[in-house]
Amino acid sequence: MPDIADLLPMLALLLAIGAFAGVIAGLLGVGGGIILVPAFYFAFSGLGYDNPQLMQICLATSLATIVVTSIRSVLSHHKRGAVDWDILKSWAPGIAIGAAIGMVAATGLRSDVLMAIFGVLGLIVGLYLGLGRANWRLGGEMPKGITRALVSPIVGFLSVLMGIGGGSFGVPLMSLYGVVIHRAVATAAGFGVIIAVPSVIGFLLIDAPLENRPPFTIGHVNLVAFAIIISMTLITAPLGVRLARSMDAKLLKRVFAGFIVLMALNMLRKALGG
């Protein structure tokens, strides 16, 4: 049982991370994974929990929070009739398969490799958020047949390697194929459930090395971080929603995009030994 004095700095950092992630989720309607993964990593490593699979612990814990937040989100959107269940059902099998493969791949990779992957993909997501245009199109409807069979596992696979839900890849993908934004956001919440559930089950069943592991970690999921993030998100997300009503949406999106780019660059620097 860890000493309470050793837990206090960790609890304080996680409370701050959860509060910030909740506000951002409320402001922009995005999942917290792209914030939580680097925040967890720098918090845990800064506290001395330099586990050989620390990055995997961060990914798994982020995905565990996404199980809860995505289910809550998709149910809320469903009540308003915003979820496109045809897209969700047809894309679900491929996304789930990709997520399962991503979990297996993640446990076999070194933490610095996962950090580099997060950094590169984070840069792409940030640049798209900051520079993308609403009228960009790849087609008039979501891909079917062989294209869907190829793309859907990639969405699940890359999302697990980043520890994120369905929004970061799902919303741009659907927008590029003509799905209106509110419907894309609602349906991507369902993507998040499909990505997170199978991968978290796997991460819970495969133990991380005991060496310098954050306390109260089962498999690769840190239960303390999971509980605090869920609790703080419930408290602070409504604040973000209220703030969003009084701020310029385009400016807010660009500022957040810049923030993601900076985090991604910092992860790349760390992965390269900086």
C-alpha cells in the first residue's frame, strides 16, 4: 500500500489534468484523449514513475476514461436523433478489429516509439484542425465495400496507438465525405465506444512491468487516474460549455489546434531524447 504522502502529488496533478480536460471537452466537444495521454505521461514521469511501459499505461488509462465519456456522449446525442446508426453499424466491425490489433501492437512497442507515433499523428490532427476547411471533400458519401474494409480498421488501430476516441479521426473522415458536422460528432462518439471497449479489456488483462509502476494500476490501467478524470470531467465540462457560448468558435478551434501541435512537438522531442 503506497504511503499517502507519496500519493498526494499524484492526486493533485491528476485533479488539475481532469479539470482542464473537462473544460476543453465542454468548450470544443472533443474527447480528452489527445490531452490526457501527454498529460498523464509528463505527470507520471515527473513523479518518478518511469515504468518501461509508461506510455502504454497512459494510452490504456486514457482509453478507459473514453469508455465512460463516449457512452454518455452517444446516448445524449441519440436522444436528439443525431447519431447516424447506419454508418456506425457498418463501420463498427472494422474499427473494433483495428482497435484490438492496435492494443496488441501497443503492448509490444517501446514507449519512445509510441511517443513518436503520438507526436506525428498529433501534428496531423492539429494541423487539420487549424488549417482544414469545412468545404473540403473526398466524396459525396461514406466509403463502402473494399474501401470501408480497409479504412475502418486503420481508424481503430491508429486511435488506440494514440489513446484517443473516435473524434480526432472520425469527425474529419465523415466531414470529408459530406456528413454534416453535428451528425459526424455524434456518430464519432459511437466510434469512441467501439475503439475503447475492446482495447481496454485487452489492456486490463495484460500486466505492465511492476518496475516503477504508478500505484493502483491493474494491467495497464491506472485506477486512480481513471476515477479522478471521470469525476473532474463531470464537474468541469459544463463550465466549458458555458464558456463556449461566449467565445469565437473559429478562434477557439485554432488556439486548440496550436495547443495540440505544441504537445505533439513536445512528445516528438521527448521520443528523440530531447
